[in-house]
Amino acid sequence: MVPWNHIFVPVTAKHASKPRGCTNTDKIYSCNFSQMDATQIGRVLSDLEVADHLAALELNGFTVIKQLITAEHALELAATAENVRASCGFSCPPVGRQAIIANDITVNNAISYDEKFLQLALSGGHLRVIAKFLNDTHYGLLPKEHYNFILAQANLRKGGVPLPMHVDVRMQSPGPRTTCMQAVLAFGTHSKSDGCLRARIRSHLLSHFPDENKTYDDEVDIPLEIGDMVVFYSQLHHATNTCLNGIGPWKFLLSYRQWWIKPQYDFVAMLRRDMRDTYDKLTPNQKVVLGCCSIPSSDPKSSPSFRLGYDGLV
Ligand SMILES: O=C(O)CCC(=O)C(=O)O
């Protein structure tokens, strides 16, 4: 079976001035089917583990990947998060109800400050789990076992204020189909008193938004140990607990969406401007996940099809 963590090496020269959306049939990619590249921090999951996580997600709306990263890496990443936060300054808070976290310690777009965060967002076994829900099987322009979904958010937070019960989708539709999945990776232990995630079990199947003023009987706490990651449907009704110390440990909040949803940030422009060398070292498939094939074209001659293959990469 073909593994998901590939390194692709373009064999022919980069395509020059064709309008976007024209395929280069002469371009071949050779694949080095390595399980894990040297910069990968998140571990690979076995097929059995992936199957278990898919079953748990479908049933409950969330799953916990134990020790996606080692405790050693998590401590190192917490220290990096602290340094990034000290040097990068203020990140704009959300608008609307979630503006209540305006005074929390957050770093939006951590991937643009340190490549370890970028590698965590673009590699690791959690992507295989998420792909099962978000990969467009009709995409057609990429090999079908390659990821075509995109990263939407990659923020660090040291949570203080508890978040009320909410969802992170604009439309809540009944049943287990989804366009958005998200994950929280713990850089420290997240128990209930540290403000861990709380969710309504199986609420990913509901067709309505939660009432943030209610306490529901089906709420469960989802504590994490250092290095664990919880993955959940963005339509799952979820909240965070009160952090009794005021400031909890660092966590990395990741959201992924189907490729056709308006990208939340132009990560490609961000990375090409702020971390050009790192960007250039990404594999073609990592560039796709970063959103490189989901940027609207400004070329009037480009194809009316919005989808792009590897020859559309910049
Ligand atoms: O901070 C957390 O643990 C969860 C954050 C959350 O609920 C969200 O990002 O929607």
C-alpha cells in the first residue's frame, strides 16, 4: 500500500509562463515513498491506529491521538512558543462572541515564525485521519492518495478565558459529513483544571448550533497528556473548561478545510515573504495543503476550473 508521507521531487524544470490551469503533460514527479522525513515531528500512525481513530470520530465526533509528539518535543515547542510570543507581539483576537479571548496569550499563524510549527501543521499521522474526511475524492488533478485539503488556522494559545459551547462552521448540517476538521495539540498536560476541551459526545451529527447558556447532560471533558492531540469535527459542540491558574499550558490549534472553501489566510504569500527558504523546502504536496492550489487567479486567461495540479504550484 502507498504510504501518505511522500517526498516528491519534480523531475523536469519548473513550468514557465503557461496560464494557470493548463496541465504540463511532460512533467513527471518521482516519489520517494519515505515514511517520515527528517524534519517531521508528529509521528506516523499505523493503519490499525488510523482505522481506530476514524471509527471513534464517526461515532463520537472526536478522537485522541496519544503521544503524537514526544514529551521532549512538546517541552521544546512550549519554550519556542514562549519565545515567539515574546518577540512577535500582539495577534488580533477573533470578532464576535469569541472576542472574549482578546486578553489571552495567543500567537496567530505560528507557522510563519518557526518552521517546527509549520512542519507540525503539514506532516504527521493526524493528516491521514483528517484526509479521510476532507480529501475530495473527485479532485482528479493530483494522485488520489495525496492530500488536497488545506490548512485554515495554526495558532498557539495559552488559554485563560473558558470558551462557551460553540461550533467552528458557518453552516451546521445533519449527519456525519463535514468540510472542516480541527485539532488541539498539547504542549503540556491539559486536565480539567488546566482548562481542557469539553465536548458534547456525538453532537457532530446534530443540525443545530449549541446554546451557550446551557449545560448539557452529554458533555464530556477531553483531558490531554503532554504530546497528545485531540482531533474533532468542527461542527462538534465544544467548549473549554475554566483554567484554575488563570493561564494554562501552551497548545497548538490546527484547523483544516476542504480545498474549495475560502482560504482563511494566504499562507503561501506569508511564507514566501517571511520564511522563503523554509517554503522552498516544502514538498509539493505540503504546498498544496498550505493552500498553494487554492489561491484565486488574477490571470484573465486562466482556466475556469478552480482546481490545480502540481504544475500550478508557485
Ligand atoms: O483552546 C482550546 O482548547 C479549544 C479551542 C477551541 O475551542 C477552538 O479553537 O474552537
